[in-house]
Amino acid sequence: MGFGALRAIPMDKEMTVSIKKVGVIGSGQMGNGIAHVAALAGFDVVLNDVSDDRLKNAMATINGNLSRQVAKKIITEDARKQALDRIASASSLDGLADCDLVIETAVEREEVKRKIFHDVCAVLKPEAIVATNTSSISITRLAASTDRPEKFIGIHFMNPVPQMELVELIRGIATDDDTFDTAKEFVAKLGKQVAVSEDFPAFIVNRILLPMINEAIYTLYEGVGNVEAIDAAMKLGAHHPMGPLELADFIGLDTCLSIMQVLHEGLADSKYRPCPLLVKYVEAGWLGRKTQRGFYDYRGDKPVPTR
Ligand code: CAA
């Protein structure tokens, strides 16, 4: 489904943007994590989702994750309360109209993202910056479907957002310096570190991490080891904080598959072909933690390997 470029912003209308209000589109694990850290850093946040139920669940998740940080003495109880008070939720994109920066965190399907950009650009201020948290899709291509390619950038957070120090910044071919500098300053205000990636498939982290996860799934598929052995091997043998299959469930197996497909199509190298077992799990709807079942079954009181 193609969306032509919308009303272009005249080039002489370059503006610098100071970020005060941040819109987050999508209230899943990445969206609610970004809303969490932005509110903690003092930004006003509007969390948007088409589903009121998901918005309600997201606010509860954010409160739970903030409470975990209070329990670990990472933040004070006051900070938790103030952060929650800074987050408003909106089930319509109109609620984002006065945001200075909007970050899209929808499902890793390009047509879904392009539709969101088409609709949200129509309500935003001309000077607002539009960012995507995509894990792998071309920033340049996504930017071209908006009315503001110069003000479009990839701001790629890692899961879980409150704990992971890194954010990848990816410029599209048209992203201007002011947008890049503003995004860099925003990430620094979140207390995170920036890695700058060129706009190539899966950027840096996922270009390296997902083939490793895919290889772990091949290791399972070919019967080299079972789920427990593979995850124990990498946790104890390589000091990974989570085993690759546990991590795949945490990221979401549908997201893992999308990233491998982007690598395989974008780099045209068979080494990136997704493991057939990953495809099978996604086709079964076993997407990991978010569906209570993936390489582990999370429906009991402790995760049980499904293979
Ligand atoms: N949201 C959801 N779950 C969270 C969380 C959060 N903000 N913070 C912690 N958790 C979970 C942990 O997974 C753990 O779950 P279980 O008890 O069910 O196992 C539990 O809460 C306890 O976590 P702790 O707070 O005690 O923290 P920890 O010391 O156990 O570390 C962790 C948790 C930070 C997730 C750590 O295991 C880790 O760093 N794992 C690796 C994560 C990783 O590699 N992320 C990058 C993935 S790539 C990516 O994200 C990019 C992409 O585009 C896909």
C-alpha cells in the first residue's frame, strides 16, 4: 500500500526544536518502556495506542517497572509518582498534536508503520520531529513516506528499555543535522549512551545479535542441544545475562523473524535465512513471553522449555 509524500514543508522553514513533550505511538513492551524512561527524565509524555485495554495494561506495567526500580533503590518513591503523573494516554493520534517529538514503536511491519506516519504527520506541528524505534527497517524508506524526511530519524531502544543503556541513532539519507543533534541530546537526557549506525539492514546490534539467536534456534532445530542446554551453555559459557532462546522469547519471536527476513532480503545472503523452526513457532502463534509460550511455556509458576 503506497502512501505518496504528504504536504511538503518548505525548506526555508527549518526550525530548531527543543523537546518538552514526547509522544509514543504503541504501548507494547518497547512503547511503555520508552514512556517510562522519558517521564522519569522529566519529559511530558503522551502514550498512544488504538486499544484502551492495552493503554490501561501499559500504565500498570510502567507502574510495576517503576516500583521494581524503587524496590531496588534505583529511584525514589517520589520520582515514581512524578513520572507516572507526567504520562497521559491517548487512544487517538490527535492527542499527539502538540508533541515536539513523536516515537513510533508499532509492530515490525512496514505497511503498518507507513500508515501511522501518514496519519500522524497530518496532526503534528510542522517543526515536530518524527522518530521510529524500528529494529531493522530502512529509515530512508520510511522517511520518504512522510511530509518531513529531514525531520525523520531512527531512535532504536533496547529491551527492556529502563535497564538497557544503549540507544542506536540512525539517520536517513535526508535527516538534517538539527534533527540528529536534537535526538542525540534527547537520548543523553534519558541517561542513555548513543551508538550511531548507518542506515543499513538491522543497524548494528541486531545485525550481530539476531544471527546469533537464529543460530541458537538452528542448534535446537538440528538437535545439537535442547532448549535448556543451549541457554545454559551461553549463560554459563559466555556469561550472557539471558540464554539466546530465553532472549528470543523476551524480544518476541515475531520480531526476531521480521529482523531475520529484513537481513535476508536486504543483504541477499543465505546465511541470514530464518531457521524453519522459528517460522513454525511464529506460525503457531507461539511468540514468546507476550503470548505466554515460545521456546518456554510461561503459563505455570516457572518457565518450562517447550522442546
Ligand atoms: N520490563 C520487562 N521485564 C523486566 C524489566 C522490564 N523493564 N526489567 C526486568 N525485567 C524482568 C527480567 O527479565 C526478569 O524476569 P524474570 O524474573 O521473569 O526472569 C525480572 O524482571 C527480574 O529482572 P531484574 O530487575 O532482577 O533484572 P536482572 O538483573 O534479572 O536483568 C535484564 C534483567 C536486564 C533483562 C537482563 O536479563 C538482561 O540484560 N538481559 C539481556 C537483555 C538484552 O540483551 N536486551 C537486548 C535485546 S535486543 C533489542 O532489544 C533490540 C531489538 O530491536 C529487539
